Amino acid sequence: MRAFFHFADRIKPFYDIIDKTILVICKVMLILVIAITTMAVTGRYVSFVPDPAWSEEIVLTFMAYIAVLSAALAIRRRSHIRMTAFDRVLPKKLIWALDLIADVAVMILGFIMIFVGWQYAQRLGSRGTYVSIPSLSRFWMYFPVPLAGVAMVIFEIEALYNSARKLFFSEEEAK
Amino acid sequence: MIVDGTAILILIGSFLFLVALRFPIAYAVALASVLTLLYQGLPLTTVAQQMVNGISSFSLMAVPFFITMGYIMGKGGISEKLIALANACVGWMRGGMAMVNIVASYFFGGISGSAAADTASLGSIMIPMMVDQGYDDDFSTAVTITSSVEGLLVPPSHNMVIYATSAGGLSVGALFLAGYIPAAILAVTLMIGAYIFSVRRKYPKGDKFNLLNLLKQIAISFWALAAVLIVVVGVVGGIFTPTESAAIAVVYSLIVSVFIYKGLDWKGVWKVLDQAIDTLSIVLILIATSSIFGFLLTRLNVPTLAANAILGLTESPILLALLLNIILLVLGMIMDMAPIILIATPILLPIATSIGLSPIQFGIMIILNCGIGLLTPPVGSVLFIGSAVGKVSIERVVKATLPFYLLMIFTLILVTFIPAISLFLPSLFN
């Protein structure tokens, strides 16, 4: 089994690339969101700065993407807020088991989000467009939900793999 | 009113159960909502609809902007300048460095809006300085963590924006103004406590008061403090919305940090965005999933039922106000700030308004309660950061903080029972 984990560990760099890519996408979107909003405000007072009608809808859409993509990163980094008050008194094995249950449940939630999110985005996408950009389908406004599901599932697979790995390696080796 | 007790039990019971099982709160909220939707036979597409609705709020956009601004300013080298300004203001007093710590937190809070950032940033400079001058390390840490709560009340505060949205669209400008006096009272109360300790323990005085030095420090810190002015004057004066002012403030803070204070280069700015995304990764998804939970709470009439149940316990508004504080304090001890604001506001706000509390005043109460919660075990993130920065065990920090907890509770009681403390400034500016 240890040999299998040593072999499967080769996928870690792939996850690192996904992690870095998502982080860069989020940062670029955050910069765009700040730039577009600032431009729109400035455009109200300074005549030569454009104040595009699409700024609010686009900014909100970017925000939704930042929210779901960065949340997936938080799964990998284990930085989501959780009740850790009793961790010091709970046995390590129990914490391991609870984390495993949580990871499985979040993965199921990820699948639900992929399924229902895709259904909803498609249904809405076929019905309407952005008010300020009539050529852009509203599908993109709701697409972050299934995308969040996909990102959650991808990182939960890694989290479950790491949990399983802990069964066969000591804490030092696992690092 | 039709009451579906089983659905309410599933929603709240499963949420609490999942939280107890150490599920990430953002996903515990979503899973509890999914279970309730399934029980009620409602379409699961509600999850997608409510998540996007929750995050697609232009006013909430101020949250990532304020968080980003806080990180840029924090890393842009303004901490030292604000400490120097505070030193020029109050460093001459007995226990001067403790006073400087408290006043610097007031200034810094206006920029970062985060108690954790305040403790990490100011604490790493102030605690060693205080220890070098003969202050006890546990006292220095206690002063640092308690004064960091001022930062949650001094605008701009992204938690105020979250509360304003959770409360159904309150005026963010009014909330911003409402925070100033409670934060000042908290600062003065803490300063009195620190002064008493300083006299008893013979902590040193700083240099004599020097008006010229004060003016010089004001001039140096002006650029940093102007970011707060842009936001508050912009919002209160109706020039910008909170979101617009926050975006302008981010760009302004970038210019100040890179070109004026030169504490950051462009590489540093790119790195700072990592930290901003780290924080956003926790906050934004929580806002998104909490909106499904909030939708179900409203659909199941939970706020009205909770209000009736609590109002049935006693008719005394004083006891009810105290009860609200106790509930929030207990929640603050076991949960982080954003989830409490997002989950408890829809339930507790109707109770607060029914006993005559203004939603603005209640917002300040929630933030102060949560702030105290950040300093208390078992889930006191600021307590843990303070303990790590000050290199003092949590037990010793808690012991040294005990008198300061009492001072904070005293401030909380003042805020609860004297509405003018929160409402004077908003009413002044209409």
C-alpha cells in the first residue's frame, strides 16, 4: 500500500499547478474588479474616463467567480472556519475520522452543486442575457455554482487521499 | 402562520450537529439547507439561485475591497507611523506605551478593520517595545489584544458592511458613524484600566508632551489616515456608495504604500493579494452559503418564532437586552465573527427591534460582542495570535486579560443601555 501512495504522490505537482493557477485567476479578477469599479466611479466625475454601463454586472459576476474559486483553495489549505474549540482534548484518531466524514460530505455537496448548478445555469442561460450586455448569456452569472462544485470535488479528492495516506505513514513521513 | 417544526429542527439541528462534527461552517450551512430543501420537497436549484443572489450584491463588494485595503496599508509600513503618532499624543502619560498601544489601535483599526491584523501588525512592534521598557509581557499582550477590538468598531469595517446587508440593507454610512463613539469609549475605558495597572506596577512614563512633534507625526501619518477620510466622508457625504469608496480607497492605499511611504514594491503588492485572497476565500463563500440558510430561516418563520419565544421569557426590555448580549457573547466564544453576523442577525434583529433597540445600535452590539468573543477561549483567534506574537502562554494571557474583559463588558453595557452612544453621530449627520 505504501508503494501505491508513493506512486500516487506524483499527482501532487499537478494539484500545486491547479492551486497556483486558481490563485492567479482570483488575483487578476480582484485587480479587475477594483479597476473597473474605480473607473466607473471616476467616470462619473471625470469626463474623459469611461463609465461603462456593464461595470456593475461584470464586477458582480467576477466576484462570484472569486468567491467559489478561492473557497476551493481554502479546502486545500484547510483554512475554512470550523469548530476547533475542542481539538486539544479530542483524540487524534477521532479528529481524523471527523475530518474524513466532513470531507466526504463536502464532496457530496460538491456533486449536488455540479448537478443542480448546471441545471439552473442552463435553464436561466437559455432564457436571458445580461441587462447591460445583451449578447452575453446569463448562464455565466450562474456558472460559478457548478464550477464551485467541480473545484470542491477536485480538492476534496486530494483531501481524502491525504487522509487515507495518514493511515499508512507516520505524521513525519506524511509531511 | 403555519409552523413546520420538523423542517426547523432539520435546518437548525443538522447545522449545529455538523458544526459540532467540525465541518467547515460555510459548508455545514449549505448541507443543512440542502437537507431541509429535500425534506420540504423544494427544488435543489434553490441552492444555486440563493448562492448567486447572496454574493451578487453590490454593497457586499465593499467587503473584499476593505479587506484588500487593510492588507495593502498594513504591509505598506504605516504601523510604525501610527505608533509614532499615538506616542506623540499619549506617550507622556504614566504607562505611556500601554496608552500608545491603545490609541494606535484606534488609528490602525480605521485602516485595517480587523482585530487579528491589528494584533499581528501592531503587536509585533508594540509588545517587544513594551517589554524592553519594563512592562510585563502578559500585560503587554493583554493590552494589545483588547485594544485591537477598537478596530472592529472604527470605520471602515468590512464586518459592518456584512451586518448592514444581513440586516436587510441598513445604511452603511450610518453604521460607520455609529462605531466612532463606542470605539472611543472602549479606548478610554481600556486606558483607565491600563493607567491603574501602570501606577500600581510603576510602569514608566514616556517623553514629555511636545506639540511640534505631534504636528510632525500628524503630517507624516496624514496620507494613511486620509484613506479613512476618503471612505467615511465619501459615504456620509453621499459622494460615493460604500463599495465605490472602498474601491477608491484601495487604489489610494496602493499609491500611498508604493509611492509615498515606499513600504511596498509591485512584487510586494502581488504578494499582498495572496493574503487578501486567503481571507476572501473564507468570507465570500460563507456569505454565499449563508444566504440559502437565511432564505430558509425566513421561509420557515424562524425569526418571528424565536422572537416570540424569547419575548415570552420576560417582558423586561432590560433583561431581554442582557439576554441578547449573553447569547451573542456565548456565540462569540465558540464561533468566528462573520458566521455569527450572517446567521444570528436575521434571528436576533427582530427581537432587538421589538424591545426598542435600533438596528444600528444592535449592529454595534453584535460587533462588540463578537470582538470580545475573539479574545476568549476556546475559539479566540485574536487571543491565539496575541499569545503567539507576545510569546506568552494562552493561560497567562487570559489571566492578564481578565480585568480588561470586565472593562469591555462595562463598555458593552454602556452601548446597550445608552442608545445615544451609537446613534448620536448618525443622527447628527442625518
